[in-house]
Amino acid sequence: MKIFVTILLVVIYTASASAQAVPDTVYLDKDKKKTTSQDYVVYLVTTPIADGKFTIEIFRKNGTLLSRGTFSSVKPERIKEGHFTYFAENGVKMRDCYFKQNQIEGEELLFDTLGHLKLRSVFNQGKLNGNRTEYYTTGVIKRDEIYKDSIFVSGNCYNKKGKKVKFFSRDILPEYPGGEKAMIAFVRANLKYPKADMDSNIQGRVVVKFIVEADGSITNIDIAKGVDALIDEAAMDIVRQFPKFIPGTSDGKPIRVSFALPIVFALK
């Protein structure tokens, strides 16, 4: 009897260990929905590990690893809990960080496609708290900033030789000449309410989307949310008349930025 019990325990233990090692694979399409066809773009491999946690690895269709992370739960919802790494298609690590209850916690490292460290940040409960340090590809510090609860406190900028230079904000949005008040005044002064819509008492809020190019010019004017054809055209016509903006910048360099401008057509 003693031998039989010992053998039974070994069999049960072996079966349990084997069950834990069986991964579950799910295929997702471009809309991140499950699919069984060949139109998948990524597939997820979920593997149970110790302490009731799970490792999820996401692979591209070509088989290269996109990310790997630890979760404390995968159903009914995924809860990030532990170490996460993200990879470029060439296999180089692009991001290294930790999560606690779905919030980023501790040190986050970002790398370029050649593996150079480009950004180091410190988080607490999902918010920037402490240093946020950006690097040149040579390893020299580019800018070093301090944040508290994701609010900028202070910072320094450096040139490629490590010499401190005048500080400038990393990202600056484009600005209408004279600021927001000047833009509102321009819209009010030049807005033409279509007579047919006035007669029909058609009112509403239009959202015009456009791009402010690196030289400040306005392009790609379109409607993000419209009211009717006449009002939509009147709203776009206002934006067409805008002067050049003061360009937005990123790290001191001009960039193109998408904009969305709401304009209300209302009758008193």
C-alpha cells in the first residue's frame, strides 16, 4: 500500500507540473480580435508560471518577438504585474520596464533600434516621479529633468560634448500668431453663417482637423465631426484663411503637428 501511494503522488505531481507548462496560443487580426484564419498579424502565447502568474509573449506574424510580460491575471481582464520588455523586428530591445497593478512602476528604459539607451525615467504609481534623463547615441546626457506627479519641476539641457546649454522645453505645440485669443477673434470676425442653414435653423458644433507643417503652413484641412455640408464648408473656409502658425517643435526642432479645432455655429 505504501508503494502504491508513493507512485500515485508522483503521477499526480507530474501531471500537475505538465499541465502548468502547457501554453495557450491566440491569433489576433489587425483590429486585435481573435481569428483562426491566416489574416492574423500577431499571436499571443500565454504560459502559467509560479504564484498564479502568467507570462504572455506576443509574436509578429513572421515569428519575431514583439513583447514579453508578466501578468497576475489574464481573465476576465489582463493585469500587468512584473517585468515587461519590448523588441524591434531586428530583435533589439526597445523598452524595459515594470508594472504593478497595471501601472508603470520604477525605472523605464527606452532604446533606439541600434540598442543605444535614449531615455531613462522613474515612475511611481503610473506617474513620473524623479529624474527623466535623455541621452545622445554616444551616451552623453542630452537633457535631465525632474518631475513630481508627472508635473515638470526643473531641468537642464546639454550639447553633444556634455556642456550645459540654455534650457528649452522638449515639446512645444504650434501657436496661432498672437495666441488663442487672437485665433478666436479671427474666427468670430470672419465666420460666415450659411444663409440657407440660418433660414432652416440648422446649428451645431463642427470639428475641423488640419496639420500645421514644420514651416507653420496649414495643410490637410478636413472635417473630423460635421453638421451639414454648408456649415462644414464654412468652417473649413475659416481655417483656409488662417495665417501661418508659429511651428511646433520637438527637442528644439520644428515638426508637423495634427490639430483639431471646434467651431460652434449657433443662432440667437
